Amino acid sequence: MQSKKYSLIESITNVAIGYLVALGSQLIIFPVFGISVPLRSNLAIGAFFTVVSIIRSYCLRRVFNRIKI
């Protein structure tokens, strides 16, 4: 079984990497579709969703650890 601390570390690492991939993707693909969003706005929006993702990922990890499939 994974400890709560390790679950949190794994969740943060997973989401941080996902955030960087998403940000890079947005910077490349948005201009292709004519979407102009300032970098500061992209970072702020991404930060909000990153916090939500960390909470979601951590909670799901804990649920799956309790199920013991």
C-alpha cells in the first residue's frame, strides 16, 4: 500500500509534468487556431487547474489504495 505522503508526491509530480506538457502544447497550438492568450493568463489559468488536478489525483490514489484490488 502506498503511503499518503508518497501518494501526494506522485500526484504533484504527475500533474507538474502534465502542466508543462499542456502549457507547451497551448503555446504551439493556440496560434494555429488564431487564439491569442497572454502568457501570464495561460500561467494563471494553468495554475488553477493544476491545483484542482493535484487534489483530484491524490483523492483517486487514496480511493484505489483503500479498494485493494
